[in-house]
Amino acid sequence: MKKLVLTTLFAALTAASLSAASFAACAGCHGQNGEKKALGKSAIIAGWDEAKLVAALKGYKDGSYGGAMKGVMKGQVARLSDADIAALSKQIAAFK
């Protein structure tokens, strides 16, 4: 029982740190809460709804979305699965 509780706790902490880390890669350009124009060129993403974020990230990934930052973002999202994109979009949509 103790082992199960510790395993569950470890899994929960790992999941929390992974979700925090997922936006950590974005924060360098977009700001800690998505409040900056990335490299002074992109839109501010704080306040975007989840559907808009999913569409943008999938569009960057498949090359169908983006302006000045298209090339940079394509490389950033290339490794993300659909589940990663959904989780990241949910996290960013929570920024107000």
C-alpha cells in the first residue's frame, strides 16, 4: 500500500513538472504568462482560447499557419504530439 501511494505521488509530481516544463520552453520568447510578443514579432498569446491555440500550434506543425515566426515555431512544435498540443493549449488558455 505504501509503495502504491508513493508511486502515485511520484507520478502526479512528475506530470505536474512535465506540464510546467512544456510552457517553460515557450516562456523565453512569450514571457512567463504569454504576455509578450515573441521576439517582438508575434501576437500576445495570453487570453487566447484553447481552440485557437490548438489550431495555431497544429498549423505551425503542419506549416499551414504563421507569419514572421513560422519557421521558428515549426521547429518548436515539431516534437509535440496532439496530446501535448492539447495539454499545452489548455495551460496557455488559463493565462489571463
